Amino acid sequence: MRGEFTVLHSESSLGWGGQENRTLHECLGLKRLGARPIIVCKPDSRLREKAASNGLDVRTHRMRSNRDISALLFCLQLIKQERVDVVSTHSGDDSLLLAVAGRLSSSRPIIVRTRHLALPITSKMSYSLLPHIVVTVSDAVRRYLVDEKGINANRVVSIPTGVDLKIFDPDSAPGTLRQELGLDSEIPIVGTVAILRKKKGHHVLLEAIPMALESFPSAVFVFAGDGPQRSNIEERIKSLGLGKSVKLLGLRKDVPAVLSSIDLFVLPTLQEALGTSILEAAAMKKAVIASNVGGVGEAVIDGVTGLLVPPEDAASLAGAIINLLKDREKTAQMGEAGRAMVERSFSMDAMARGMFELYNGLLEARRKRV
């Protein structure tokens, strides 16, 4: 592989989530492999802060909208000055701005659009006409674009998001949650890590918990994360009388330690492109119970690394929790299988290599045509 190319990544979002985390780690991986990544983002974005602190080359522009002429001119100049070979876009506004800049540029860079979400797309043009290739984070998202939106199958590839196996390492992340919560070692802990948003399905888990407590009355359920549904969740916990059984941990910076502490991971999500938190739990050797939606079936091998249940089905969710808490040997085997699966198919290194090879292959194909 040549590796002597420059990739300009663009991101117009301000926040921090799985999408921005993937972009950051892709750039770090590309740099290790010998490519030259540059990130263009908004000056007050979390990505700018984290990318700069990791020694990446970051440029900023306000990118006020996808019709921001000053942003378009800025990106045209950046592509020219830095001799950009590949433009890799991620959100709505930047994908239109950078794709148009790339198409207008005399250097004719390869344009790649990554689709991170399982939501319906709002502009088919930004997937079918402007980019040369679309990357999806799961096969499920690829099928949606190809089968439902009619995007050319030859121009859509799936390269799944990876997990940092050095951070999510069960041998180096000791569990501290039992001590923090004052829980004895024999008390089962069931955990979920997700933003407190309706689509993550916390309300389904809350409906399932009373049923699970009938078999395991001492079990404790922990929710790590914060978000717009927090007050609704607090009210529901109170109305169900679950104050002693459900603990809201808030936003945690020690997610590996939280995962290390639990016995079982649950995510009754209603919509998911892949499920990074599921993969992180699997990397920590935790059996996973999750809703069979979107790309979750790629992150959970049903009956091997965990169990898949129908979405919005509290009874099935409770049954799966009870079954795995009753069979600790099976749960441990699923955890081991989950770690092996992530190491095999969902590492950050595998993701970075996949993107590196894609960019390199596209550039080699263009050189041959020229």
C-alpha cells in the first residue's frame, strides 16, 4: 500500500458522539498507517478540541449552513493549498459544502461520504450524485441506502465502526462500581450505557425491571449517561417504586470501569446503525441483550455473544435478563465470545485499515485510468 496521500475530513457538528469519535480515531489510524489526515470543523466544536489535543492537523470555519459561500471558498482554497487527494465528509452541511468544493476543484479529489446513522436520509443527492463512494457503518445502513433509496450498490461499502481495545480491556479496567454503590459481590448488576434519549429504549427497560425483580429481587440496574429524557426517567422510576433497584449514574468518564463492574449489559434501543456501546460491552467480556433493530444484529450474534429480543417488548426483555442471570456459565461464555468477535471484526485498527485500503484503492484506480 502506498499510503502517501492527504485526506481532508469534514465535520460540521458541534457535539460529541459515536460519529465524531469514529472520525477522530479514523484520522489517528490513518496517520499511523502513513497517510496525512486533516480535519476541518467548527472552531467551537468538541472534535476540534479533541483532535488538536491528539496532535492532529485541524482547520476551522464556522460553516453556518450548507450554502455558506465563505465556507465553500475556504474549503476550495484548503483543497488546493494542501493538495488534498481525498475529501471525506460526515454530516449534512459539511457533506454538501465539501463535496461541491471537491467537484469544483481543479485537483479533482476523491469524495467519500460516510453515513453514520440509521435515520432516513434527507437528501439523496448527497449520496447518489456528489460522492464517488459512500461508506456505511453497518451492512444494515448499506442495505437501506441501496434497497430503499436506490443508491448504486457498487458505490456503497460497509466498514464498521471499531472499538479501542486498549481502553476497553477487561484486564486493565478494574470494576469500581460495587464499592461506589455499596453493593455486595453476590448482588447482580445489570447495566446500560447510552444517552438518555427516547430512541435508546430506557422506558422499555423500566417496564421490564419489575418482572425481572420477581426472579432476582436484589438485582440493581444502572443507567450510565445523561440526556433529555432524564427527568421523565426519574419520574417513571418513582412511579414504579424502583428507587432502590435503579441507579442513574449520570455521564461517566470511566465507562470501561462501569462495564467491568456489571454482570450483564442491556440496550433495548429502538433505532441503531450498529451499536458502539454494545461492542464496547462485548469488548469488556459482557453478554449483551439488545433489541433486534437496524445494525444491532451485526453487533450481537444471537445465542453466541448475547440475546436479541423484539423492540418495545418488555416481557421478552425481562425473560432474556432472567435467563442469563440464572445461567452464569452461559453468560460468561457469551462474554468471552463477544471479546473474540470484537477483536476479530470490530477493532479501531481494523476500521482504520479498512478506510486506509479504501482510500488507497480509489486513488490507485484513478491513477490507472489517468
